[in-house]
Amino acid sequence: PVVRALLIQPPCAELLALGPLLRGQLALILPLMLGAQRASALLTNQFIARAVGRQPLAIDLNAITGAAIRNGTEPRDVYRRPLVSVWSDMKNGKLWEDAVHAGGERVTIAAQTDIQLTMRTALREIGRADDRIVGFKRVPDGDACEFCRLIAGRRYLKSDLMPVHPRCGCGVDVITQANRGDFTGKAENDLDLPAGVTVREHGELGPTLVHPDHDFTGPGALAA
């Protein structure tokens, strides 16, 4: 809500100086987003520690937040896009209120996706640092999309990045050397995807759940 509120300011002379206006908005948005990512990483570290039965590990937050979660794309560039879209929509004739609403939705999607990307990256990096961890089992949240429901329970090696999608809210169960017998199933079921969902490699988001007919044709092919 705070980030969306930053977009709600009436058109004025500052529209003639878009650069300074964007810098001002980004100066407010970026600390909020990076703080939320760090919180996600710390909570993931604590969750895994409880699951394994040890203290949280010392982790490098810079390695699992910011540009690290989007294959090198800087947060400034990620959050500049929805801000620019507000002015682009207005230039193309969209009403101010509609442009702001659409921009706010884009900011919200990016923020929610970044929280999930942070968790996913933290899972992999913490898993690599702990020999007791074997992998993770996907646990959809209560509002899971059709894609995530189709692959509920799928297991991933700790070296893998769990496929996600914009606004994904799936969590995991931790599979360890001690409890791996509780996670039974055929290995091929973890590799073969059911009809209706597939994984594509997105240049910025990494492995991403999409419909089999969907492919990425450019940076704007998947809003996140």
C-alpha cells in the first residue's frame, strides 16, 4: 500500500522533468523493497534452521537479494518500469486514475514476485551450505494458482531453483538425510510435468511456470 501510494500524485509540471521525478519515487520505493527481500531471506533461514534442528546459518544477504534474485537485473530497473508505464499510459490517452491503478498493480506484482524469488534463492544457497539438506518439496499456499496445484508435492534437489511465476506464494517442506524416507514417490513424477503446465527459462526470473503454449518473446512477455 505504501508503494502504491507513492504513485498517486496529480499530473503537474514535474511531468516535464520525468527523470528527477522517477529518481525521487525510486529513492522511496527501493529501500522498502530491499528491506522486504532481506526479511524474506532471514525468515527463510530461520524456517530451514527449525526444520533441520540447528541455529540459522550466517548468510550473505547481498548474495540472495537485489540483483542476485533476477539474474543480475538491478532493482532500480525493475521498479522503474511500472513508474514509467504510468506516464506512457497517459501519453497514450489513458486516464490518470487508470494509469496509476495499472502502475500500482505492476509495482505490487514486482514486489510480491521479488519476495518469492528471494525465498527461492535463499533455499538454494542455504541448501548448498548444509550437507544435511537433500532437497525441498513444493507446498502450494491456500490461494495457489492452477499451475501450482498441478505440481503440488513435486520434489526438487537443493541445487535447483524451484520454478515459480509472478505472485507465486508456494512454500516448501525441507527434505533432509534424516527424513527423506517420509518423502516417497517415483523420481519420474518429479521430472515429468502434467498436461497444462510447463517450465520455461526466463532470462530474468529463471525457471518459470507457464502454460505450454506460452513462450517468452521479449522483456515484457511476463509482467513481474
